[in-house]
Amino acid sequence: NMESLTPYHTAHSASRVGLFNTAMGKLQRQLRKGEYDLFKYAPMLESDFVQVTKRGEVVDVHNRIRMMTVGIASTSPSLPLPDVLLLARPATGCEQYSDQGHATKGKGRKASTTLELTRLLPLKFVRLSVHDREKQMLRLKFATGRSCYLRLSPPLDAQEDLFPYWESIIQVLRPPPVPTHSRTDAARAEDMLDMPLLEDDDGRNAAGADVQIIDQDQVSVRSLSEGSEVA
């Protein structure tokens, strides 16, 4: 049994739950299949979000709401804290086309069954914060100064509110300020990850704006579970 060969807390979490004893999500279940060994037994906090502007308005590109799964995980069981941020989207052919009503707070949605991993970002280059507790919005600020805003989008069958767990992990992580000399490294990390162009709060192109639009159409990472479904 492979799980018996891993540290107990990691194998236990991989078998039953994610971080904070939350139910294991679809991204964590797909990672357990082993395509990315680094995360096969990694406990994870994950939720689905919709990308929004700073004011909480849905980013609607070509009549498509930008849904994504956000995960926080550790690359090693010996680390005291999670150290990586994962971003995933519905795999090609599983994108969700919907009107803005399906992404409003309090209205659930049908979860996609297959995900495509699009970003792996060291948490030292990303600062997570609660932007609006009432709207359940997070802010992701990169070391280069770019930001994006995400609003929690729970599935129809959600058993509990996961936003308090995100508040907890944000409190735990609370990173120190990134040294100035590290900004070059952060910029290189973003370049390697093919970070998309910047847009302003209204989704218009704007050089030097403060909002990062995560353009999922530009990535070319393979699906974690091509053509398969996860129960």
C-alpha cells in the first residue's frame, strides 16, 4: 500500500481530507492519481472561485465567466506551512458558459469534473488577503505589484461555508514583506509562468493598471486527468 509508505499525517490527509479537515476537493483527488508526484499526498485547501474586479463585478470575457479552482498545498510534509499556490480551470471541453447570475454570492453552480492545472506559484511570490469578507472575495497580490480578485463560488451541493478556512490560512501564512532584491526573481517567475496582460478594474486594457486578469486561454499545461472524470 503506497499510502502506508508516506508520513502518517500526509497519507491520512490524502485518504480522507484536505487541510483543516475539509472534504477533499476535485483538484486534490486528481493530483492523487500521480501525474504530479510532488502533490500526490499533499494535504490541500481548495475552493472554486470566479474572477472579479476590485468592486466585485464579474470579469466576463466573450460571454464566459472565468471560473477557477484555487489550492494551497505543501511540496513537502516536513514544511511547517504550505508553500505553493495552485490554479486550475475546467479542462478543454468542460468550460462553463453562463450568465452572471450563476456567479453571484449565494447561488451555487454545477461543478466541473475534470481540471487542467494552469499555474504553480511559490507562496513567497504571492500575498493572499481578504478583500471583502461580506462578498467572500480574496485578493492575490504578486511580488511585482500586480493583483487579481477572486470571489468564492461554492458548488450546489456545498455542505459548509469554506470562506472561514481561507481566512484562517491567510492568517497563518502572513508573509513578511518581499525584499526589493527579490522582485527581479518574482518577475522572472511570472514570466516563466506566462502571466497574461494587465487590465483595469473594468476589464479594459490598461498599461500599469493594478488588476491582473488571469487569461486562461494562454496556458498550455496538460490536463491533470485527460478525458477522465473524477467522482
